Amino acid sequence: MSTPIEIDNNLHPVDEDACAQNTIDRIDSTVTYNDFFSKYLIPNRPCIISSQATESWPCRREWVLDGAPNFNVLRTLFGHSVVPVADCNRKFYNSQLKDDMSMRSYLEYWVDYKQNGYSKSMPLLYLKDWHCTKHFPNISVYEVPQYFVSDWLNEYYIAHPELSDDYMFVYMGPKETWTPLHADVFTSYSWSANIVGKKRWLLFPPHEEDHLRDLYGQLVYDAVSEELNDHTKYRTYNSKELRSFDVIQEAGEIIFVPSGWHHQVWNLEDTISVNHNWINGCNIANVWLALKRELRSVMKEVEDCKDMNNWNEHCQLMLKASYGMDYKQFLKFISFIAKNRLHAMIKKSQVISFNKYCFGRNHCSFDLRALKGVLEDVVADAQNLSVYDLMCENNEARVLLEDITSFLETSCNIENVISFDEKESKTQ
């Protein structure tokens, strides 16, 4: 039987960060879903969740031995698989050079590196972005905590196996492996749970990263690099005025990284973690605004070719290459979620998340309100840029928008009548 997930009916999506903060909260599993939704997701605030949330995960029992990775178990379970590995000492554009290795070879490297006292003469290799659950669906690894189950991104990809993708990853590597400064794909949220080991996170609220860009707008590779003190190159950098949060994440703890927060991460010990990227009604407006900005950047870049045939189509191709999504794919994504929510509300069916949770009517209504606001702007922007017909066929975007609007107006009228009747009965 599925577990209901519901929120208060007076919660509303917002378009930007609702408040500033001076510290990152540490919370435990007594915090309700509604409180997490209203205090962290909607206002886009980071937090760290205590290790209680991961205590029952199979991976925390089976992948760990004496507070360190259990290499024998990992080799037995996954030794034959091929995994993506980054070389932390080799820069590739503004990221790290990646290649594939067999898990068996990677674990042999890790054991050897550890036995050699983490020698600086050896490569510093970090297994990243491994789709473990996709490749090993029959191995029980972890269960998504209730706070993160409103996950449109993975809801979409799980329902479309033909796309052969998801945004659920495992990371593992020896101490001193690290990830350069970045913001997550699509301006999504992310959550990261340490199965074993300890991480240091350096997080920057939205727009603070602008002070970490050089004269050409290029983001610095390493946020603690001495090169930032070269004020001929980084003119707006001031370490005393820059807002950031420097936090340690212990074994078992989960960190929630909000939408659009740039961050850099170091493994302070041999570490394994589970990571998800995700989108929902609280940050979908951020995702859409980032997509709009990226398209305008692409259009500006090839503005001198504007008279060429199929210029708009070419811009969409470039957008997909740089951002990972174009307008057509974004519309498919939000249309899928909207239709799921409409079907659940009209047919009184359930939207099931991660085979365990189902969303209540207030939650579905919240999602539809967020989708309506975004879809209105998608239609207007696509029309303004003359890409509406490229984005959809048979006017499907406007038809869907009309369906959502009609349902929300009808639903609102019914709720008002019920509310009025309840007030009347109390006065009699």
C-alpha cells in the first residue's frame, strides 16, 4: 500500500529565493514533509538531515566495514560493470577529464592507493555519476527519503525507459577526491547522502558565483584557488564580502542543495554517496528561467547568422547541446507531469512515486498551479521568438494550458462553495 504525501492547501510556488540565511539548518526525521516543503523547498534553502534518515538503507550495512568502504562486497556485487571515472588532477575545460573503467580495476586502484598512503605520485581518481540503480535494479541499495519524493525529473525518466536515462547516481572515491565549482544540471535541486565517509561542502547562494567569474564570464575552476586574488582577471572577487557556507557532512547525513546554488565538494575520507538531481513545482520556474537565459545566450552567439535558413532550429540544436534540453523537450517534460496530475485529480487516481508514495490532492493542485505559471510563459516566449511551431504540434501547449486553467478555476469554485457551506453550518 502506498504512503500518502500531502501539503497544506495554502502553500504557493514562488519565483525566487524567499529569504536570506546565516547558517545551514541541521534537522532530523521528526520534521514533517509539509514543514520541509514549506521551510526548505519553497524558499530554496539548504539543510542537512541527520543520519536517522539513512539508517535502514541496505548499502549502509552491506557496503561498509569498520567505518570504511567494504571493497570485497563492492567487487562481488559490481566488479564486472563499467563505471565513469574522473581524474581529479586533470582539468578538461571547466570540469575534470573522464573515462570509463571496470569496477574491478577501479577498486584495485583504490586499495593500492590507500595502501600507498594516498601517494601524491599516483592518480587521484573519482568514480562519478554512476547509474547504479538503473544498471542493477534488482539490488536493494537505498530508499528515497520522503522529503525528496516529489521528483518530476526521475518520474519522467522512469516512465520513459526507452530514453535510457535517469538522474540517480552513486559517487565513490578515496579521500582528497573532489568536484570543482558548479551548479547542478538544469538548475535542479540535488540531494546527496553519505553512505560512508565525510565530505566538505562549500556552497554559494544564487548570484554570489558572479563574483567568481573572470573578465570573460568564465566561472573559476577551483573556488579556493589563489588565482582569484588576481584582480586584473577577477575584478569583483572580494573574499571578505563573498557569501558562502562551509559545512561538513558526516557519514549517514543527507545534504539538500537548493536550485541554482553553486557548490564545490571535497571527500575528507574514503567516501561513497548516493546523489539525485530533481525538479518539482517549487523550482520549475527557476529551471524554465535558466533555459530561457541559455537560449538567449545561444542566439546572441550566432546572431550574425540570423539570415540563414532554419536559424531558429539551429539555435534549438545548440541549446540542447549546451544545456541538455531544448524547448521541445522541456514542453514534453512538463506536459507529462501536468497530464499525470490532471488525470489524478479528475479521475481520482494516484500518482505513485518511487513505488511507495502517492501525492494528495493539495500536492497535485500545487503542482498544477506551478505548471500553469510556467506554461503561460513558455507559450508567450515561444510565440515571441517564433519557435512555437517548432516546439509543439497541433497547438498542444495552448490546449494543455486551457485544460489546466479550466480545472483550477472549477476546482477553486468548488472549494469556495464548500468553504462557504462550512462557515454557514457553523453559524447556524
